[in-house]
Amino acid sequence: MFNNEMFTSPDKCISECEKQIEFSNNLIIYLQQYIVQLETMKNMANSAKAFQDVNPVNMMLQFMDYMQKKPKEDK
């Protein structure tokens, strides 16, 4: 759409502007929903990470690593 259409055919300009506004609003809604999905995935990943941190097997392995790396005490 050209700027001169605003003056030569205003009805066409109005129609095209309405289409572009509707498209833009739909795009904004889509992007807002996409952000919500990404935030949800991030929260789920944080929950999974927290669960791994308190998983008994992982805790046991961390303890074993700690015991192996711990400096030996002189007897």
C-alpha cells in the first residue's frame, strides 16, 4: 500500500489497514502465548533439576565423591 492511496482510494487504504492491524494483533497474541509456553518449560526444567538434586542416588554419589576428594586425616 502506498501513501498516496490514503488520498486516492481511502476505502482500500482503510481495508488494508484493518487487515494489517488484525494480523499484528494476532501476532502479538501468538508471541504472548509463546512466552507463556517458554516460561512453563523453564519452570518444569527447574523442577526437574531440583528433583535431581534431592534424588537419593545422586545424593549418595555426591557423598561418595566428597569422601574420595576429602583430604585424608593423619592418624
